[in-house]
Amino acid sequence: MSVADRDPQTQEALTRTETARGQVSRSKGAMPLLSVEHLVKNFGPVRAVNDVSLDLFEGEVVGLVGDNGAGKSTLLSILTGYHHADSGVFRYRGEVVAHTSPSSSRRALKIEMIYQHLDLAPDLPVWQNLFLAEERRKFKIFLDKRWMRQRAAEVLGELGSKVKPDDLVGALSGGEQQVVAISRALLFERDIVLMDEPTAAISLNKVRDVLDLIMRLRGLGKTVVLVSHRLEDILEVADRIVILRRGTIAQILHNDHQMSVSELARMMFEDVVHSGVGISDGESVAEENR
Ligand SMILES: Nc1ncnc2c1ncn2[C@@H]1O[C@H](COP(=O)(O)OP(=O)(O)OP(=O)(O)O)[C@@H](O)[C@H]1O
Ligand SMILES: [Mg+2]
């Protein structure tokens, strides 16, 4: 398809993509917080992630979108160490990291994942959930409950939440449970928070709270990768939007907050990568950044 064949709206959106490319190259001096290079993940004959290269920068929200089966969750699960990439390189602040497990994800890549079905213990209070498996002990023996309760209250306060350390998690709303899950990122000083469909399991009137929470995390200098089928949410909070298609980054857009949901949806489903228009594909954007 030639440029002239495109309808004006798509053409306008593509022009903005060119701008996005320019903006990315202008940030050339900035060191990415996390870089993944040439990630590949196969499930038998299915190539779920196909040569993905992406840089994440401090204090940005990256919206990751794509059709069902595009590879979004797989990409996140590689970052969390749940799945191993078949090949690929991980860099944290420029240094290559041997990332092989959930532990290297948390400790070396400073990643916290907020799961679609929040992995919280409903019968335990908030503070205990926050420190689950990472308890602080006095003299390496006794649980330092006082300190943990106090830290819990501090981070909940930082996130502007009314949730209290002694509240039972099972009695909290879905949105409040998200706050608890996200608090762990602050407690353990993770830099990057991954969220896979955080608004799928909560009532519509709580979506606002989650989006506010994302903006608050960004304000605290955290990097958020948000996977969502709710494109209006992505367009509201994302600084950049990564479109995945069949395991490959089809495009990386700078979000100028002018794009409509239908424009973004069109770009998600339209096969623009091989159209010869010369817009930025994900890899060349990542390459420009180096
Ligand atoms: N554990 C697995 N075993 C085999 N195939 C898998 C596994 N996980 C994902 N896949 C396949 O990998 C591809 C990417 O799936 P993935 O779940 O990452 O997509 P997604 O973009 O998150 O989709 P959705 O929007 O539906 O959540 C799909 O073809 C899927 O069937
Ligand atoms: Mg998924």
C-alpha cells in the first residue's frame, strides 16, 4: 500500500509515529533503566515472542497493546522470570544481567509484577501480605511486626490510600487489593511495575482509582508497563504505546494524547510493518536509542 492509498486519519496517525521516532532519538542521552534485546520465546511450534527489543526509561508509563495471543503476557512473564526466554539479552542500567528466575527479576532487574488475579492471601492482614516471603526479623529470629506495620502504613500513605496495615485483605475491594499489591513495589524499592489487565477484575467505577495509582507511581519515579484491552485507559496514562503483533513489536508510538481509541485500534490491527511506508518499527526505535 502506498502512502497516498491511506485514509487521512491513518496517515495522520502515521505522521505522529514519525514524531514519536524523533522524540525517542532526542532522548538518546538518557540511559535506559531496562533494555531487552532480541527476545525470543517459543511454546512448541508457536513463537509467542519474536525478536523483541525494547528500552524502558525511568518514570514512564508504557502501554503494551495487541490482539489476543499477541504475546503481551508472555513478554511480561519472561521479565518476571516465570518463563525463560529461548534467547535474548537483558540489561539493567546498561549492564548485562543474567536473568533466569523470579528472584533475578526482583533483585537484579528491580521488577514487581501485579498479577491479573492478585496473588494475595485473603485471610491475612495487609501488612503480612506486604511482607509475605520477605519478612523482616529481629536477631534473624523474631518477626519485627512493629516495624513492618509501620512501613506498611508509610507506603500505603505514599500511594494516597485509606487502607490500613491491619485490614484483612479479603475484606478489601478489588481496587484496594491492587493498592496492596502495588505497595510491595515501593516497599522493596523496585523500579519497574508490570501490570497485566489490572482493571479486568474490578468494577468500572474503580478503574479511575487504578489509573490514578499508576500516575502516582509514575510521579514517584517508577516505570510502569501496563497491558490492557481498555485502549481508553492506555491512551489516558501511557507516555509511549508499544503495539505487539504476533509476537513482534509492530510499532512504538509517542502518546500525544490526541489519538482516538478507534485510531489506535486501527493501528493495532492494520498491517503497517511491511507496508513500505517507512514508519518506525520497534526494533529500529530501540536501536536508535543505543
Ligand atoms: N504456557 C503456554 N504454553 C503454550 N502456549 C502458550 C503458553 N502461553 C502462551 N502461549 C501461546 O503464546 C501466544 C501468546 O500468548 P499470550 O498469552 O502471551 O498473549 P496475550 O497477548 O497476552 O493475549 P491476551 O490478550 O489474550 O491475554 C499465544 O499463541 C498463546 O496460545
Ligand atoms: Mg494476556
